[in-house]
Amino acid sequence: MVTPDDIRAAAERIRPWIRRTPVIRPGEGAFGLPFDLTLKLELFQHTGSFKPRGAFNNLLTRDVPAAGVAAASGGNHGAAVAYAAARLGYPATIFVPEISSPAKIAAIRAHGAELVVEGARYDDALARCEAHRAATGAIGVHAFDADETIAGQGTVALEWLEQAPDLDTLLVAVGGGGLIAGIAAFSAGSVRVVAVEPRDSRALQAALEAGGPVDVPVAGVAADSLGARNVGARVYAIAARHVAAAVTVSDEAILEARRRLWRDLRIVAEPGGATALAALVEGAYVPAADERVGVLVCGGNTDPATVAG
């Protein structure tokens, strides 16, 4: 299981390659909410999401063959792997499902990777990626259920708690769960970590209810980034021990949170990036009167024209 020391080592390893993203306090009353929130703006990371942290940690700790690297992704992970591979001089092949947004597909292509669009959902792209790896010898970079990925994503928590050490609770959106697993592994015992999932893509909540990873249906406005069918064993083991609660939110709340981020801060978040805030907008998570809450805005790969309406 990934430990805080693993995450500290990952932070030192990837430091030259990533941005230290800002934390802001928009003030009580922001977003129409009666809470004094702290936001970690990880959408300002390279490639528009937190994903380069895990991608760089993978490529800096593993031997990469001449065939390079391959990854399956809803979009953000693929862009991150393509970016990291390009910066480190490795060829990359990225497999995405048909639901991936044009903005994310364009980002992958912009970083020079070979792009393959395969199947309706993430699992379809993953199967095609595994076949490619078997045929070529390329190494895989898993989007969430790998120790190197989890440790890299956990560096978000290390940074965040340095920047805002007074927080009581962190709200984190969940797809496959690599991000929340890393955050929970680092911050367990110091803050409360709450998972926020779309109601139509709830792989982590279902796993916690079942006592282990299970397959779930995938749908909704955030499916391209939070649409994993199964969180996997590594993510589940950490979440079962260290995630305090898992809540779900409606598509309507996600879109409303996205509008409020634009209205109040002029931040353009993708639906998955606004999902953690949606828990407060919809009341799926209600803080105590004196609770100091942090919200992670984790991705911004979207068409800006879709935000304000």
C-alpha cells in the first residue's frame, strides 16, 4: 500500500516537471454558499488536470523500452501521459473511448502521441491498449490502480496541506480513484477526506458498500473523466481504510457548480473538475458550523462555450 513516504519521494522526483498549483480562499458567500471554503486549483496543472503527477512518477521510476508507453484514458490521463512522454523523450500511444471530449482529444494530439479511438467506454479503450502492449512490448501507465500513479497523485495533498494547513476536510471528485487514494494515503489522520462521485458513475461508493471492487454502470455529464467501471484493488484498499465518506451528486448539481465557478471566479472547469463543489451546491455534504473545508477543482479540459449557459 502506498505510504506518505512514497508520496514525499514522488514529490521530490516530479518537482522539476510539474506546477505547484494555487490555493485560494474565495470568501464566505462565494458560490451562494454559507461556507468559508478553500479551493485547490489543480486545473492549472500542465495539460489541464492533476494527471501529469502520476504520469511523471510512472515514467521516472520505470524502465521505458523502445516501444515507449501506452495508456488508456477518458482523455485527461492520456493527455498527461502524452505530455510526460514528450518531455522525457519517449514515444506514446494513447487509447480513448468514443465519449472523450474533442478538447481532450485535441490535447492528446497536441503533445505528439499516436491516438486511437476505440469503443464506447473506458474499458473498451483499456482492452485495446492491453492488446497493443502485448503486441509491441510498450509499458502501460494505468490511469488509477497502480502504486506509481497513486503516489504521484498523492502529491496534490502534500502541496495542499502545506498551502492550507488549517483544513479539516477535503472534498475530492472520484472516477477511478487514483487521486483520492493518493490524497487519503498522505493525509489520513490529519484531515477528513470525502469522496464525491456522479450519481450515475459511482464505482468507489459501490465498492465500499460491497466490501470490494465491483463493476458499475457508467453514464452522465462527467463520464469522460469520472467514468471508471471499477476502482480496482489498490484504490479500494486505501479508500476502505482512509476515506471518511463517499457521497454522490446529480448531473444537474455538477453543471450548476460549473456555472458558479465561472460566475464567481471566471474559472472554466470541466464537469469532473466541478464535481467536488457540487457536493456543497446540492447538499450531499453539509459541513459543520466551524468546519474548514477544502474543495479540489481537478480539471479544466472543456469547451469554454459550454460553461456559462
